[in-house]
Amino acid sequence: SDLAELQQFHEIIVASAIFGNYDLIQQPRNISEEAKRNVPFYMFIDEETEAYMKNRSMLDSSKRVGLWRIIVIHNVPYSDARRNGKVPKLLLHRIFPNIRYSIWIDGKLQLVVDPYQILERFLWRQNANFAISRHYRRFDVFVEAEANKAAGKYDNSSIDAQVDFYRTEGLTPYSEAKLPIISDVPEGCVLIKEHIPITNLFTCLWFNEVDRFTSRDQLSFGIVRDKIMAKVDWHINMFLDCERRNFVIQVH
């Protein structure tokens, strides 16, 4: 069953989600035989997406679509599909309690590099336990909030309430005074994580903000990271977004 599957130990997993039938499943490419044998690829979908896939004969009783093992989520907590997608994205360690490393990619993306190479490049070589790419253009939460409003990503009053609260909590516009922190705004479509208490705490607290305010997770990333870094010696590998585009591509 799915629940038994979630309890298994894995050194590495790759995970993604498609809720609200927003995206089409993209098959990973350039995956080594070793990774195909040892690294499970899990795709979470909701009932709406499941119905679409069954109608198109893409999904049968094997629960597999190419490399992806499909896990159907029933009784989703939110009416907003994008907010539902944040549950496996940020709480993956709660869903899979017995894994060591995970690579999360948003459902719109296609993985085109072997998972072992990604972990080696962004975690092991950097002596990091959490990696995420920085936004290619914006590095200030307040600027990002205005861009989200201009693009109609969420209702403006909710975005304003969120960043106003963060301002009272001590969030300041990004400046060089924050170095060696190089950005407050991630391009959050990929998360590379070693599952240890500090990274699990970080994504739990990050999820709390997504639950409490808007589902725009790039707005809440900086404040949660800064609160943790103020208390413990910990850092996040925020790599260039052009490096991210080397291993995941958005298929239109």
C-alpha cells in the first residue's frame, strides 16, 4: 500500500506533485542505471489529476508512469491546489520519515541530470545540508512582493499583510550588510535537502508561514531562514538560478 511505501528507508528520493491538474508529468532524462535501481521517484497527485490521467489511459493499477511512482492524495486540506502542493514540498520529511536525502522539483519541471550528480554538486561538494537557487533577478522580499502584486499572483491585501508583518518581525530590505547572505528571495521550484533536524525544522517553520499567509513561498523563505540563523550556526547553499536550469527544464 501507499502508507507502507512511505515508511521504507531510502538513501535518496526524488519527489514532485501535480495538484489541480495544472501540469503534465515530465519524465526524467539522463538518469543512471544505479539511480533507476536505487532512487525512487514519487509523484503526488490529487483526485482531479488522477481522474484526468485515467481518462487519458496514462495511469493504471501499477501506479507507475515511466519512472514516477504515483501516490494519490485524498481529502486534500486546502481548496487552492497550489497551496496543497506545498504540503509534500515542505513537509516531505513528515511524509517520508526514513529517508536521508531528497530532491524536490515542482511538477512543471523535467529533471535532466542524475540525482547523484545534483547532490554531489550542491550539497556534498559545498558541505551543505540544504540548497535552493536564488531568484535570477530579485533578492529583496519587498521588491518580490511588489512584483507578485503586479503580476496578480495573489490578492494584494494578503501580500501586503504578510510583508508588513515580517517588517514588524525585523525583516529589512536586502543590503550588502547582510553578506555573506547573498539573497532573501529564492527561486523555490527545486529543494535539495539532507533530512536532519535543522533542515526539517526549517521546512516545518517555512510551511507554517505558507499556511498562515499567502502560498507564495518565496516571500516567507527569508524571514524563517534569518530567525534560525540568528540562533544556530547554519547556512543554506543559495546557488545561481542559471545552475538550476542546467538540471531542470521547464517544458512548455
